[in-house]
Amino acid sequence: MKSKIKVRSLVILLLLYGCSEKLIEVTSVDQIPGTWRWESTCGGDIDYTCVNGSKSNYATIEFRSDGVYLEKHMDTVFLQTNYSILKSDDMFGTLILENPSDSRPVTVLNNLLIIQRGTFEDSYSKIK
């Protein structure tokens, strides 16, 4: 009986580990093209708050090699436009969106892409 429980536990652990997305190590803004999963948004003018991504509240952004930016919230396209990255150095740059016309500072730090929007910072992990 105990061996059946151990085998079931091992199978469940392997399935959970195998199904989870593996994060890609990122050390430079040159590595921005790809798909990123939203991890959190922190900031604010008066009260500093954070909202974290979850299975029921998630988003992704995709930076395609042809210059297309695709942002999805809960698998629904929120924004599709063209983008470019102006690189300051290996860790810092500026994301420039075509429509709506916008520029946002970006940073690669601790394996995260951080995009600044006013007083808020969105953190993303690369998944593809």
C-alpha cells in the first residue's frame, strides 16, 4: 500500500514539473524578442501597491522578430502594434510603441524584464 502511494506521489510530482513553463535566462535587452509572462505590477502615486499574476489573472506580451508587439490579457488580444527597442546599454533601453504612440523605459534585471509605465513597473519572465 505504501509503495502505491509513493509511486502515485512521484507520478504527480513529475507531471507537475513537466507541465510547468521553463523560464529562459535573460541578461540583456538584446534578448527581448520572444514571449513574456506577466509576473507583477507595482507602484502608485500615493500608495505603493503590487498586483501579482496568477492562474486566474494573467497576461503575456510577445515581441516578434518582425517588429510586432502583441499584448494579451487572459488570452484576449489587448494591444497589437509595431515596436522598436532603443538600447542604452546591456541592461537598459526604451520600448517604443507605434500605436498608441508611447515610449517606456525597460530594464533587464534579475532575469526579469521590467517595463515602466508612469509610476508603475510591470515585471515579466521570458517563457519562449
